Amino acid sequence: MESAAAMANQLLSSPAGVSQRHDIETFAQSARALFDTLHDVLDYADLETGAAEVALEPFDLHALVKDAASTLQARAGAKSLTSAVEMTPDCPRFIVGDVRRVRQVLMGLIEAALQRTTEGSIRLYASVNEAAHPFTVRFDITDTGAGLTEAEIDNLFQPCSGTSRVGGSLGLPIALRLAEAMGGGLGCTSAVGQGTLHWFTFQSVAADEQDAAKAEAAPKPETPAPQSETKAPREGALSGHVLLVEGNSVNRMLIGAYLDEIGLTYETADNGAAALMCLAARPYDLVLMDTVLPDYDGSQMAKRIRTMQAPSSDVPIVGITASGSSEDLQGLVEAGLNARVTKPIQGRALYAALVPFLPAQA
């Protein structure tokens, strides 16, 4: 809700054009994320009781893989990761199944791989086993992340486990139940330091000619036009390279849009461990971080940064917090925080928080 409210303010203050289109798309994504979370809770309850229904309709498997490839390429590229997508030649184009459910599981596994991978690559491989009827469609998503321990793998599909959550929802437990409802399964193999493989299967049959024609004629989702990467500096723009540490993908997009407007370049990290790796690899002019991360709180992160080797230990730290108590602020300041900006993020407030630490553009 905070993301939606803040994006509404951004929409009101942004000029029309490409930037406004980007903001509208982000606002829509925030709203979809909220509804998806609510639907996940309802889905899980239905799946646990066996009341959930799975649609059997013709859909274009090749188009689904293409959409997944576009999403993976864009998201991986934003994190400086490489990506690859491969589909075996024997995969039929038109098959019967619940395309919404299949997409939900597939995107959930891609999101899990993106969250756990800070360097290297992510690979999606689609195949089909036509030896049986109905045949089995299989997706393998392989990443080069840090890998998981056996205990973490055991907890992946438990609804109350923090490691199971993808994008703030029930995530992988939902994906497992959906895969089973479609006659398939879902699993994970991993080892610390060796990356992770998630696999997902479901049963299907080839669509007949009439159904295939209907699926081909169905409207395809539009791919947003690419955004311009260069912008003319605005009056009062700041100069510097920022590390943005934020666990929520919509918040990262929103804050990133503000940083673009201010004139700053930035990299992102979705948790504290990834942020510390970034700081160890290169210097930044400022760290802008949420004080409630999946693996660290604000005080812990500030203390870890201040104990690093220079110049990372001296970087200005601006916290993003929803807390207004003086006690919380005092603890953050003592840990090494230089300033803070409160949620929901407002462009002017963010600019005011950054001005003391970054020079103006020439």
C-alpha cells in the first residue's frame, strides 16, 4: 500500500511521456503484487482442502517460454547477470492446461533464482517427455547463487518458513501445491557454493487443430517499449553512484525512478549480504538502505559497514525507515547511520536527505 501511495504522488508530479508511462506500469505492478498476495493466501487454503480448480484450455507453450525469457533477460540484466533460455525442438507449440497457473509457478521459480543470485548467470531449460500420454512438460531453472544447505532446502516448501517466500507471498509452497494439482511436481537440488536447480513439471496433451487455432488467435500480452537510458540533467541534479539496498522489488523500482530524476547512477541489492559483497567489490558515494532487510536490521547493517576496510567504511549511509520513534533513530545513529528518510518515499524528502552528502552536477 505504501508503494502504491508513493507512486501515485510520483504520477502527479511527473511530466507526460516515457517517464510517466514507466510510473504507470510500476503503479500497476504494485497493485498486482498486492492482489497476487491476497490470491496466494486464498489459493493456498483452497489447495490444502482440494477445492482449487485447474483449467484445461489450449495455450501457446512457445509464447509462454518467450515471455518468460523476456522477463528473465530484463531482470537478470538489471542485476548484471547473464541469462540463457533453451527449449528442446520436440516441445509442441499448442498444448492443453492452465496457462495462468503454469506461468505463476514458472515466474515464481525465476524470481527465487533472481533473489538468490548476485553474480553469474541464470538458465531456463524447457523440455517435454512424450513417451507417455498425457506427456510431461518440464522446466529447469539453474542459477549460480551461493547455494542452499540441506536444512534450507527442507524448509523451502514450508508455508511458515521465511526461506519459502518469493516476492513477499507464500511463493514456493503455493508453487508446489499448484504443480501437484496439475499432475506434476516441483523440487530443488543445491549445494553451498554450487548454485541451485529448481525443477517444475506438469502433465498435458497436445491441443487439436481447432483448439490450437483458438489459442493462436487469443490476444498476446503487450511487451512495454524499452525505456531510454539517458536523460538530460535537471536543474539541481546531484552527482554520484549510489548503492540502493531494498528487499521489495516495487520499492526498488520506485526509489530508482527518483534517483534517476535526481541525476544519480545506482546499483541495487535485495538483501544485506548482497550489499556487503557489493561494498567489498567497489566504492560507492552513498548507501541508501531499508532498515528492515530480509537478513539484517538497520543497526546491524550500519555496524557491518563501519567495520569494513576503507573507503567502504566511510561511505555515507542514509536509512529508509517507517519508524518515527526517537529511540529507534538514536540506535541507528549510534550504529553509524548519517541520515534517514521515512516511508512512503517522497521525491523531495529523498532529495533533501541526499543533498548534504553528494555534490551537485557541474
